[in-house]
Amino acid sequence: MSHIDLLFKIRHSLAHVLAQAVLEIRPGSKLGFGPPIDDGFYYDFILSSPIGESDFHELENRMRRIIQAKADFIREEIPVDAALKRLGEMGEPYKAEFARELAEKRGETKISFYYSGGFRDMCDGPHVEHSSEIPLDCFKLRSVAGAYWRGDSSNAVMTRIYAWAFLNKAQLDEAIFAHEEAIKRDHRKLGKELELFHFDEEVGQGLPLWLPNGTVVRDELEKFIKEMEFLADYKRVSTPQIAHGALYERSGHLSHYAEGMFPPILISESSANEGKKKEPYYLRPMNCPHHHRIFASKPRSYRDLPLRLAEYGQIYRYEDSGSLAGIMRARSCCQNDAHIYCEKSQIKEEMISVLQMYSRAYQILGINEFRLRLSKWDPADPKKKDKYVDEPELWDWSQELLREILVEVKLPFFEADGEAAFYGPKIDVQFKTVSGREETASTIQLDFSSAKRMGLIYKGSDGGDHLPYIIHRAPLGSHERFVAFLIEKYAGAFPFWLAPVQVKILPVANTFADYAEKVNRLLRSVYIRSEVDSSLETLPKRVRNATLAKVPFVVVVGEREISGNNVAVRIRSEKQQVVIPMERFVEMLKKKSSLRELELTITQ
């Protein structure tokens, strides 16, 4: 038996052991489902009285006693009628509901149960053969949460108890440590502590307010990418955040993406329209339709191509409230967007150039853990006509081209059906959040259909009309999600060039405040974000405050520093100070900022 198979069985069996322990301390509770999951298992209950984390110690001890009883896990199958009768006698209405569904909708004639140590549960397995196969120290109860029965908000709310489970204590301890580190790095927690962003109920769910500190990070990222785009000959544009519904009908968003858009805003175009049908306007979910209209704003020639239009555009997505997750998944975001209009012969060169831009950007940002996904359409999807443009030959050709490009540039990738945009395949850059969930951070999309739909034409070298191909690309995706990744990657301790406050200057006493201000003015004259802390708190407390705020450099100035025109510099999270001439320190930081260096080293 492989470790994976054994671990699955241990986790599944522990779910039953947990259910048995819960029924012992909460008689009369009703059972839901109890499956294995990636790092353990959970079980859902309708409890006769509440259970909280304060009950975990007792539950874990009971679970160990149940395991030590050395009971077999015995499987039995009985006819559906007998199973429903048994579940009725057991007082398990939720299990009975599922058993009826198995019979009526799936045609099952028999239902399986597992019996172990006096506990019986309707379950398809598999489980360990004997409880002695379960190590006593391989699991730990984790948390309590609410969950709708069968995931349906119209159903009863059950209590879900989560637990970790692994093959041994060493793996368990490693997972718990990783979880604790993930909590420390969670962008929602750090975003609040470092005053980066804020959510306000009166503003609305999923609509972040960027605070001054967070806006610095956004602005620096925007400046960074704008410089890269300038060197790559992108033309910057600016477009409205709202448009008439006719634009989205023509672009295909209303037929393929309506569930991700906010409802229309109905507007009377003039007072003469009073009482008449109002016109629908929509908050834009994407920038591309607006850019397409810019392309169509004047006649184009093959000499104009490739035409690269770039914008930092605010977009709005109607994410389900249950899927909102801080700024990782929000309803309002600013997208680092661009569209490249090109001839067929130019696609490969442009795609490779974009991939090189991505690689360079990630290198500067210190990002080296990600994977590429070739996201394709799913021709077997019964709803494919609603989800994708119906051009099978173009899908096959464009997907093969992206595959060839990825192989040519020697970038490892995996393929996924059903992840394409409705207008074409794409290459997605996948990052993992600290919670282990994989999200798309950046994307490159090859669009073979929008030009025809939007009436985009250019004159070719042959004098005829041609349709351009369109490459949609966003190296940093949405700023909201990308900043969330960076917060978690760096645990809020951003590289120097991204840090909201780069230098905190601390005069040892108020008598040295003038010199501190002199250092501050000199730093700010070369656009270093510095601040003076002249508060009445002790110097150690002010140093600690700067450390907690994750400021890269803390400068202490006193009589010795003034006499030598120096500064005493403490690097973030280090205890030793380096004394160097003030002007040299300023020039050093100016260079670090302009080169966007990752290291915080200071040389005397």
C-alpha cells in the first residue's frame, strides 16, 4: 500500500473516530459528512449542544481511547430499504436524505456502512482494517466552523470540526508550524497591522480602501511596470470605468461573462427620454472592449502593428460574497492591463517578449516560486457554447501555438481544460497563497475572435482588409491580488524600494531633533520615504515600533553622529548598528532605490 493510500485511509478512519467521540459527549447529535481533505479531515454535525475549541482536549483524549480499543473497521452492504430503516432507527435524517438520493438519482440498490467499536456510520470507505494502524500522535483537532448541509445556503447550518492528520507526529508538527507561519503572513492580518488597506461596511463588501501605506506599494509597482512598458514601446491610454451595455453585448461579455458583472445601471440619456426605456450601463469587468474601440477609432495599417495599448484600469467583478478573501479576491481592483494588436506572423515574437517581461519583473520582485498553466477550452463541456466562442479549429490552432511557444522558451508548464477565456486560450501564472490555495496572479491570453466581433480591421501589405490577432497581458494582474501575494511572500517586510516608510530617523533626545530633520530633508530630496520619530517614548520603544512596522532602515542620531556628520544605521531585524557618513548613506539608498535592490546590506 502506498503512503498516499494509507494516509487517505487513516484520515477517513479518524473522521469516524471523531464522530464517535462527539456522540459520546453530545448524545443526540446528528451526523453529516466526514471526508478526508488535503491536510487532515473534517466532520459535520448538528449538535445537541455546542462544541468549542475548549472541548478539543477531551475529544482528543476520547479519540485516543477509541483507537487504543483496537477495533476492526468492518464494511457491510445492505439493500436501500434496509439502510433507510436502519438510519431511521439511528436517528440520522441527513444520512437518510443522502441514501434516498443515491437510490433515486444514481440508481444505487445497496448502501454501505462501516462498523467499528460500537460505532456505525453510512460510508463508502475505504478505511484502515484495524484501529491499531492509526498512530496515536498523528492528529490534532484544529478549528470549529459553520457549514451549510450539502453546501446549500437554504439548508441547515452544521458545525464542522476540522483536524490535521498525517502519517506521524513529525509530519503533523511540520504542518502545524507551517500553519502558524501562514497565519503570521496572512495578508488580511498584516494589511490591518501595517495599515495598508481597509474594508468599511458602509463602502461595501469586497471594495477595499487603500490607505497611505498601501498606496505607496501600489504606486511603486505601477511606476515599475510603466517603466518596463515604456522600454517595450507600449502606448498608454485611459478609458472610462463604465460603458453602455451595447459595448459588452458586442464584445461578448454579456453572453459569456454576465455572471461576473455587476447589474446594469439604467440611465435616461436626456430629459426628452423621460418615461421612455432607459439605457443600460455597466461597470466594466475588463478593459479590453474599451481598448478595442481605441483601435477602431481611426484607420489602421500593417505599418502600425504591433500596436501595444496599456492602461492601469479600475475594473469591477461581481464575486460571490462567500468567495471574497481580503484583497486576494475582491470586487474592485486595478488591473495592470495591455492589449497587443498584431499580425499572425508577429504573434510568436510578441508572446515571447511578454514572457520575458514577466520573467524580468518576477526576478526584480524576488519571486521564484510559481508555475505556468496552459489554460484551454473544454470541448467536452456540455455548456461550451455558453462559455466559449464556437470556433473549434481556431481553438486547436491557438492552443498548439501557445504550447509551442512554452516549449521553445523552455518554461515548464502544465495544461488544464476549462480554464480558457471565452475568446481564446491563455498562459496563466499560478501562485500559492499562504493558505495553500492556488490563484492566478498574471496572465497572457491569445484572442482569435474579438477582432471580428468588434469590427477591428487593418490594411495589410497586400492592400486588403485583415483582422488583427489580440494578445491580452497583465504581468501584475490586479494590484489587489498581486499586493496580497507580496505581503504574504515577504510577511509584510517589503524590499526597500517597495516599503511604505523606507527610513525611520530617531533622535536620541529632543536636543538632536534639528539634525534628525536635516537627515530627513536630505533623504526626501532624493525621493527616499523617510520620517522622523521625535515622540516622547524611550529610544528602545521607538526602535521597537519601527521594527514592528517593518521599516527597512532605522537611523539613530545623537551627539556622536552630529560631531562626525554621521548616522548610526540599524538594518531591519538586526541588532547591530553601522556608523557611516550621512551623505554616503543618502547616496547608497538612492542607488538601492533606483536599482530596486532586494538586499538591505550597508557597507561602511
